[in-house]
Amino acid sequence: MKIIQGNRQSGKTTELIKMSSRENKHIVCNYADEKIWIEKMAKRMGMEIPKVILPHELPLKGMRVESVLVDNVECVLEQLLGAKVDYVTTSCEVHKIVLPK
């Protein structure tokens, strides 16, 4: 697993949409509003992406999905756990997104 890290509005979700289109992978996000926004953003970008998935739709019954892309992992994790997450640890590779000046 790799983590794309950046500030708000730095292009993290845009990068996930590009990956989703290129690799035909579902994006998991936390809220229905985010799902609609991601789908509209992909359309504006001229990219086709698989169905965007919400946490309550997991596990994906009847679908063979080997891997997914997660937008705002902290929100999705809290939704799945039903509790606020104070700290996490990881041994993942982190890719930092920086807005061009």
C-alpha cells in the first residue's frame, strides 16, 4: 500500500481519479456527497471510472475486486470502525502531492 499525502485542495482526489481510470479500480470514499462529487469530477476530466463505493456497501458481495483506492482514509476508517481514530501507524510508502506555484 502507498499513501498519497497532501494538504486540502492539493490534487489527491484528482490523482486517485486518474489512477482509477487508468487501472480500472474502484474508489472508496466516506459520504454520498463525496461519491457524487468524485463521479462528476471524473466526468469533467473526461475519464471513465468504476463505481465509487461507500463504506456501508462493503464487503463487496458478488464482485471480484482485488484492490481499491481509498479517498480520505481517516474518514473511511472511522466510518468502518464506528469510532474516532486518534493515531495510526504504517509502514507504507508516502507520496507527497505539492501544488505548483
